Amino acid sequence: NSGPSTIAPTTVTGESVMKVVLAKTASDFVVGGQSSQDAAAEAVALLTKRTGGLGGLIILDRHGQPGVSFSTRDMAYAYRTAMASGIFDNGH
């Protein structure tokens, strides 16, 4: 399959997302063998460490496995897979 390996929408405050190319970084982690959840967590940690910026992302791998991470106080998000669906409002 030559289609995309992942899809990763992001949300951040300011321009810090561009400094670490957040969606691409998370996607590269998945392509490199990490789970979607581990890739999301590592990419957001990198965002915070390198820029001090706050934000988050949802990433789905080519099998539809989601990963969600955010460094903001909370982030509402939604996704649907064959096994689960819903709207989530997770606060730290």
C-alpha cells in the first residue's frame, strides 16, 4: 500500500508547532515503529522541551489505531474506530 502511513491533526498556541513540525515528527515516530500513543506522547514532549509551547495532537496509524497527547490543561477530541467511538474531554 502506497497510501499515507498516518494522519495527525494538531492544535497549538502560537507558532511552536512549526518549530518542531509536530505532525510530521509524530508520523516519523510511527513509521519508525512506535505505537500511535507513544509517538503522540513523544512528539508533544518534544514540543514542550524545545519550544515551551503548549498543544496537542491526535494521530491515527494506517490501521486506524489512535494516539492522543496534549500539554495544555485539557483538550477535547473525538475519533472513531471499528472498536470505539466518542467525544472525549480529557483534562489533566
